[in-house]
Amino acid sequence: MESSEYFVDEALLQRVPKWRNYYAAKLGFRNHWYPVRLSSELGEGQVIAATLCGVELLLKRVDGVVFALRDRCIHRGVKFSDKVECYTRDTITCWYHGFTYRWGDGVLTDILASPSSKAIGKRKVDSYPVEEAKGLIFVYMGDQGATPQPLSEDVPPGFLDDDMVIHSARYDVGSNWRVGAENGFDGLHVYIHRTSPLLASTQRSLPIGHATESGKIFLQEEDGKPKGVLDPFEHHVSLWEGKIGGEVVVKGTKRMTGNNPNRTTGASMWLPGCLRVDNFPDEGLFIYEWYVPETADTHNYVITIGKRLTSEADKAAFEHEFWSRWKPISFEGFNNQDIEARVGLQKFYKDDVAWLDEGLIEGDAPLIAWRELCHRHNRGVQKPEDVR
Ligand code: FES
Ligand SMILES: [Fe+2]
């Protein structure tokens, strides 16, 4: 793909002044933390590739610590991943002329085919800060040498809490990350989930739609905290029947606990692209899911499910439940419907002009609030020079 395909034309950006930066962020935001792989995908001494915000990376775990380097030799630009050579634990050697870099900081420590070169010790390949938390490997897609913002400002509230036990899975999706994020946070798309097997499994309610009363969205924009748009469902007017000309053609699923339908209580969307859903897929559970930018047309869909637990017995039971129930029925019996929707959306939104042609309605207001929040609070847009 040509690098120009990654970026939106300047004239188009001017047409959406309040969310211009979001529109421009086809490859995501810079100077933010993103989960790129599950910790379980990278064993000790292993090397794996990942793409983040258009940048190809290589990850290695050394003595338990994960490092990330750009997967491109500074000499003639070949990819290390074409033939990984690690002669020592903490270096990687380019297979072409033996340029050897330190995993910890990317510094060129040796050149096997030219050991007296003046470049040794002076030049480096780009390296990126890494943190592991809750079984995810987070990479900071930041400027070289910059001190990263704390991870806690780039994840939804609650995610890092000590008692929040997290299990996760990861899926590759054929849509831009913004299409993924907006599918997740879209209150009206609950319509597509009416056929999910999750509903019978959990005995939960699921309306076929709901109107958000305007003004009931909340923004979290305080300094030093995660930035997000909150859509608490207590303000939603749920719709349980879909009608055409007054005739009911589709029904939602309504199950009552006392006087209330037993349902999800809220959704919120957080920079740089993580949805939190409360009391879903069942009471006492939280979904935190990331739409991690890879290329202009793909994102890395990292879904996690969390539960507040302290005892070891409860944690073991939750782990069993994750593998036997939540992964197959929720991730792969509910979120798979979202993946299909995103692939459908991408056919339209892959064209930059489409973002100006969409016909949104009142219930889409949270999506606009999300775009505008991103515009105001992102720490930088991934630019052509960042992926060149
Ligand atoms: S291209 Fe990597 S050492 Fe020459
Ligand atoms: Fe969904």
C-alpha cells in the first residue's frame, strides 16, 4: 500500500472542524499506549511480529521483560523478521550484513561484516516502551526518546484495579480501527445482536434499540485521568419491538428481575480506542475491548472480560468459565456479529469521502461526542513521516 493511502486529504479535513484529528487518524493516535499482543502469545526468548499504527514491530521477551523494536534495519531497510537471528539473548542481528542491535534500546552495538564501522554505538533502530498489565502487552507508539504518559491514563477506569481479574482473546479484523470503535460504542447496533446465543445462555434482556436522550452523555476530560465518553443506559429508552407500518416484525428479549429488565448498565469509550461495557455479558462482569490500529484497513481486536475477585478459588472458577463459556458464547457468539458488521461498514468507510456522506440520526450522538473527544484530547495523529 502506498503511504498516501493512509492519510486523508487536507481539503476533506477542513469539512469536519470539530473532529478533524479523528478523521485524520486513519492509523491511530501517537504517544498513546495500545495492547498489541496477549502476554501468553510471547514466551521467554521468543520473537514475534506485530503491526501498530502502520509501524511494523518485532517483540522479544528477555528474562521476562518484553522489548519492542521497529522491524526494519537502518542499513538497507530489510525486515529482521524475514529471518530472525539472535546470537545473544539481548541482541538481534540483521540477516543481511550483520548489523546488530540491543533489544533494550535499539542501539547498534556491532556490525558482524564491518566491526570497525564508526556507526557502531552512534546509530539505533527505533525502539518503543513496553508495559505488561493484566495479561496484555502494551506498546507506547511514541516519539523516540520521549517519556511515556502513564499507562493508567490510556485505559478505562477500573481496568488496572488490583481486584479486577482479566481474561482476553484477540482477533484480526478487516476494517479500519475507527470503524471498529464506532461499531462497539454504537447504541443502535444492538439490533444485530438479537439472534445471539448469548441471550439464552445468560437469561439477560436485550432490546432491539434505544434512543439516547440528548444531553445525557457524560464526558471525562479531567487532566491526568483517562479521557472518555460515558453513555449510562439508565437514560436510555429501550425498544422491545420493531414495527413496520404499526405491525410488529421483530422482537427484543425482555426478562425481568423484579420491576427491571436484567440488562447491561452502561457503555463508555476511552482514548485511544477502548470500549468498556458494564454488567455485560452478565451481571458483575465488565468488557474492556480495544480496536488497535494496524493498517488503514485492518485492526487488532483485543477483547477482555473482567470480574472483581479476590479469592484464589473464585479466580480459578472464573478462568474455567472464561474458556468454557465467555470465549465461545460471548466473544465468538456475540462479538463475532460485530466483526461481520465492521467488515460490512468498511466497504463504505474505506473511502475517505464516505465519512462526509453518512446520514447519522439522533441516537448516533454518542459517536459524534467520541469523535470530538478524540479531536480534543489525542496526543498526536500518526503522520506520513511516522510510518515512512
Ligand atoms: S540491511 Fe541490515 S545489515 Fe544491511
Ligand atoms: Fe456489538
